[in-house]
Amino acid sequence: MLEEAADGVFVATSRIDVTTSTVIVDGTECVLVDPAWTPAELSALAAEIARRGWAVSAGLATHAHHDHLLWHPGFGTGPRWGSAGTVQMIREHYADLLGALDNGSDNGSGDGPGDGPAAVADGEHSRVPAWYRELFARVAPVPGDNLPEPFGTSSGRLADRQSEPMELIVHDGHAPGHTALWLPHRRVLVAGDMLSDLELPLPLDPDDVPAYLHALDVLEPYVHRAEVLIPGHGTPTTDPAARLAADYAYFDDVRTGRPSADPRVDRPGMAAVDRRVRGLAEPH
């Protein structure tokens, strides 16, 4: 279930919304970004991590949407980090987030099948395990601009890897405090819910196109340095710049009122997203 997208960086893909879980490995330790989605998929991911002899040293939630706040007891009790904005959103909207998890909501994007884990946990509604809700959204604010000691302090890794930087790139494009993770040693950008090959850009909160465009500007220098980009929904790519160019081109179409030739528009649910984005871009 894990595919290696870059050296020591593995991706699992959920059957729901093509949601990615990213595993960043050093020796026997790993950092887990946005593990998803169903209880069965989380259990399978935990089993695969254990089978490979890895231990989860830390987790990162890229933003405060319910499909990015999940965990499994098999991942252990290492720190689960998020930006200050992500943690604030969880505190202010926890009940709504939990309700979205239970209902299988797709955050209003229209791209999901509306059959989240509460409805599709192997087809057995009553058997969603207690841990699925109990471990939901237990995220603490990151104390700085990098993940602290991402691989812990006790494993036998090489000295020059003990302090491998993992830079947090925080913006408000898709959600307040949305966070991408930049791995400069590996030239990998884990983008969260941005720069997808399957989903159109979706400003959700705040509901404005300028905030999203600013987020793309913030990400741009990292995109041009990256050799691999991993989106939160979609396919990893070795051509990150093409993803960024596609989003800029789409917004050019939106702002000028032109129909877009972006192939994502024709994917299921994306026509509704296109209408939403165009509505946000209209002067009020």
C-alpha cells in the first residue's frame, strides 16, 4: 500500500477522495503526515509501518479539516503537531469537525462521494471503532518554524540526519493556518490540500481568492526548488512547477471570466467547485 515517491518518502492513497498519507522515514523512525481515511485503511497503514520495522516519532496535520486530523493507536503516542492556526480552528470548531467526520462530509468541495468512514467502514456503520473518534484532532501547536526533533532523539541514525530540517510553510489559502512541509535535504514538498492534479483550487476559509493567490505566491519558491511534490488529494509528481502553473492559469481564467480548459473542471464534482470559485472572485 506504500509507494516510494522520493528517497525515504512513502505515500499511501485512500479510496476516498484520493487522499494521501505521507510517511517520511529515517532509519527506524518515521514522521506521518495526514494519515487517512477509513478505520480499515488506518489499521492497514499502522500494520504496514510495523511490518517494515518503523516507529512513528511524530505526526503533522496540515490543516483543520476532518480528513486531515485522523490517527490510529498503532501509530503510538508521539507528538502530533499542527500550526497555531490549525490548533485554533480545532478549538473553535471541534464539534463541527467531529460531525463532518461522522457524516463523511467533503468540506463543501463537492469532490467527495459523501460516503466517509462513518458510512463506509467496511459497510458496517455500528462497528466504527471507539479510537477513531477518541484520537481525532489531538493536535498541539508547533513551537517554531520547523518540526522539532522529527525523528526523536534515541534512534541510531547518522549524526548529520539527527537534526534534519522539516520546514513548515504556513498560509491561509485553503484553511487558516494551512501548512505545507518542506524537506530541503530530500527536495520534497508535502503540499497539503494545494497543488492537486485532480482537484481545482478551493478557497474555503477565508472565502476569498486573494488569500489563495497569496498562498500560491508563498509556495512558489519552494515549488521551484522541489524535485517531488505530494498533494493531499491526488498524485505525487516530479514536475511540481507544472502544478503551480496550472493553478495560476486557472485563476487567470476565473479573474477574466473565461471558461477554463483545465481538465480538472471535468472531473466529478469539480463543476460545482468552479462555480464557487468564480462566485468568490466576482466583485461585491
